[in-house]
Amino acid sequence: MDFFCRSKPEGDRFALCVPNRDLTKGPNNLTNSFYAAVPAEGSVLAILSDIRSRFNNATGEIAQIDQRPGLFNLPQQGVLLFDVTNLLPEFIFKKNFKEEDYPGPNCFYSALASSGIITGDPRYVDDLELSYYLTLYFEPASGTDALKLGTIVLFNSISYRFAPKSPSETYTKYTLGTQRTRKFCRDTQGGDCYQLPLSHEHSKKSSRFYTRNPAQTLPPLYDAGEHAAFTLPSGFLMHKLSWRLDDRYEVVAFEEATKNLDYAAWSHADRFGRPDAPTYQKYSAVYFIKSASPHKTYEPIPMSESVKQGLLNIFSFYSNALESVRTANSDENFDHARLNLLSIDNAWQFLRDFGDKTLKSTPSNMLRLDKDVAAAYLKFHSLIWQYEAVKETFTKPDNEGNINESIRKRKELYKKHYLKDIDFLRAETYTHFAARGVPPEEMPALFDRLMARIKEQLPIVIDAAGSGEGMQFYKLLDETCR
């Protein structure tokens, strides 16, 4: 059968029919079509009204079709078929069974894009970004609400320490622009805390702790979990198992999706490294339905219009640059397209500084940000992780078994890529100059002065090849602008 129709859930007057997952190419060319099967009884107008209600779509086109033998797992008599493709979010019928030609787009992106929360080119969506939008635009759902079209379902393994115990009892586990661990700990006063490495590198040298403030008036951000999907009627889900190239978007039955959660959790477990695959036995599911309007706003973080515009320009500059690298589809292409290692270090540092200074190391403070700034910050935050996904996919791993060879390769990498594109660094620096209010006519001379300072430190940084502190770009920038 080309289409699989689910039995009607209790209370529904129709069963949704979706393309079978093995229907990728064929003579019928129906991979992007979805149908509602309805008993041929009662008023057709009432049936159509019920269908529109379940899809929450009062205007989309519904077309009755004749049932063709062999296409549906339905009886040949007593059933009416309606094409309901146009009642679904466009993302679903356009992306079903499709793969991306670059790594990065993941289950969190698929859920938010299906919901219409984010638009634009497919990309990686970080836990922090999903949590922000869930907290701002969604609320916990249960019962019949959990079955509605558009509910986002989050899966957690039962052993996952941060799985929500209830909608109001969620844990936050984020740093801001840094690599994260999920190690649970207790602070010196006995309160809950979360171990957060200082560096975005996979380093265990030092840590700092963020402790939840019991008196905090902002709500905690909802936990993004380990996998997310978008619900359709009749117990179907739209999801993408991971950020990897060979994982496609799929509409599948709920129970079919849960068969692959070990793989999804493994892909999520350690970003773009290669952790040991977990073997979880059970998962919890938490549902969130879109609110009628955004949740209440909180006292905004003071920010002048000039500061806001400066931040938006910096976020946009880095986001555009990071997105440009996604088209790399081989080791050679990525080697050509990759950004200055210095610029990547600068991007991470800017994220950390923004998290520390503006958000005060408290992720829920994003709820106090101007929404344009929050959206731009989160996109930048996610895209730098997508860059890591591209790098992981298209670079050969270090020869960790041979320390001398590993050091040699890193020095070659730093020599070739630390500062390979002066024009890009100039555009990057000018963006920071503008955010600091430097007049355009003064920028060329200041950039030359900055480059002189950078070139003084360059041999030392390249020789250290990541084992030292690296270039103190923002310190040099501060000194140059004085």
C-alpha cells in the first residue's frame, strides 16, 4: 500500500492517511499528499466542518477523490476520501521524506518550523533556542489537547536527570555560548547547580556553576529534552531523527517514532562528538500546545536603540557568515569555505560575554530581552553549533593515538586557517567598530593599528595551536578604540 491510514482515535470522525515511508519515488508521485478517510454516512458538510476543526484550518482547500485500488489500506466500499494536504502546514508536505544536502537541521528545527515559529533556510536549532520558544509561545498540554495538530511532543529517556517531573518542575541546564555537560551537582550551600565548563572546547580543566535562585521571578525555561516532534491527527508525528545528512524528515506513527529514540538520544547526547550509544528502555513524553497569545512579558533589560542595533548587526554578521559555510559538501569544500579560526574564537567569546554581561549567566533572562534581539542571538547561538556539525562531518578526526602527529596537524591547521581571510576580518572588525560608535572615516586607521597588534601575537598563537589562551581579540579591540 502506498498510504497508511490509522484507525480513528476516539472522538474523531476520520482517519488520516499518510504516505508510506518506502514511497520515495514511484509512478503515482503522491509522496507529498495526505488524505482523510471518512465513513460514508451523515452530512458531508458536517464531515468537512469536523475535518477543518481538527486541522484548525478554515480556508484550506479540501478535495474529495475516488479511492484507487491498492493505494490505501481501506475497504473499497463505505469510505469517502478527501485530500487534506492543503490543511497541513506547508513545511510538512514539502519536507516529508526529504533530506537536506548539508548537516545541521535537526529534530528541534523540524518541530519549530512545522509550527511556523521559525522560517528561513533549514538549520540547526540548539536546545536553548527551542526552550525559549516553548516558554514564550507554548504551554503544557494533556488529554485531548495533546492529540491536536500542532502540539510539540518532547521525549526524554527515563534515566535523563533533567526530564521534567511536571510542567512546573523543569530544570534548566544551559550555559550561554559554551559547551555544556549534564553532570548534576550540589553547590556548597546544598542547592541544585549545573556544571558549566568555561570553554566551548571539550575541556575539563575548569568549571563554574550556575545556581538557581529560588526567589527568581522569571519562570524557568522549559527543558528541550532529547528529541522533539510535531503532532498530526490520528497519532502521527513529523520529525527528523538527528542533524546528520542521511536522516530525513518523516511523518510516521507515534509508536514508530519511539522505536528510534535510542538513536536520536545518542545523536543528541554529546553534540557532534562520537559518544557511546545509550541503550534506554523507556521514555517519557511531554506535550506543549501553542498558546493563544505570547506569554506575559517581564521587565525588559535596559537597552538603548543604538546598543540594540549594534547587537543585531553583530549577530547578523556572524549568522550570515556561518550560514554561508553550510554548502560545503566535502572535506575539500569545507577546507576552502571554513572561516578564520580567529573569527570562530571571536564569535564564541562574543556569545559568552553576552551571556555573562547581558543575561547575567541566567538563561531565563532572555524572556526580558527585546524579541528581535533574542531571536537574532538564538539563531547565532544555534548556527555556530551547526558550523560544528559541518566541521565534524567534513573534517578527518585528529590522530589521537599519535600525540606528535596530532600536534603537527593542529599546527598546520592554525598556520593555514587562523587568519586566512583579511577581508573577512576587516568586515568583522568594522561591524564591531560600528557597534561601538566609531565614525566610519576612522575605521581604516584603527583597523591597521589593530592588525599590527594581531600580527605581533600571531606567531605565538599559531605555535601554541590551541593549547594556549589564543588571541585576546576583544582586549586588543578595546585598547585600539581608546
